[in-house]
Amino acid sequence: MKFIDSEHIEINRELSDLDKFTFDFTNILKKHTDYVIISGYVAILLGRARASEDVDIIIPRVDFSDFKKLYKNLKENDYYCLNAEEERIVYSYLEENLAIRFAKLDTIIPNVELKWIKNDFDKIALKKTIDV
């Protein structure tokens, strides 16, 4: 691992299946909204030997129109929501401050747990991201 500057880290290792899954998902996500990866996967990415089957991601609140575009793009790339299928129902989970989970078709793990920012700590995390 090498710090390029205060906002960028370079990882010099072979990508795991979880890494590939995460980069694939976030490459879609970043077309639609800002995001930050939090929790256990961050430790794994930075070199800690630890098992994880999910990646926790927080995003700012988005309106239903923007969410529909993201949801459609995820489905076009073979992701599905484990919580529900209909986009309005999936969006309602977020509105209730509940997380939604996405995985590749015909799989359950790994998966992404996606949730809206809920507090000032989440806002700070979203504002002070580091690119890998």
C-alpha cells in the first residue's frame, strides 16, 4: 500500500473476488451519486486478514427519479436487490432509514449493504473520502 497524497492510496496486490465485486459495483454507483465505503471491507482493502461477505456503503439521500436510474443501471449489470424487486418498494426501505442489499444474479454473497447518510459522522465520512 502506498499513499499517493492525502486523498489517494495505491494498493499493490492481486485483487480478490470481493475486491472485483466492490470495484464493479462502485463503478456503477459513482455514475449516479457520491459514496463512501465503511466498516469491515475498508480494513480488508488496507491489508487486514479478515473474512467478510458484504460491503457497507453510504450515499447521500437521492430523490426517487435519481434512484430509479441507479436501480435500472444496476439491473442492467446483473445486480438484484435482496430486499425486494420493485423499485418503489426498494426505495421505501431507504426512506425508512433501512439498508438495502445488492448482489449479482444467482448469488447471495458477496453483497453490498447500501444506506443513506444518517448523521453528522456519515456526512463527514462522505465528505472526507480517500480514493483507492
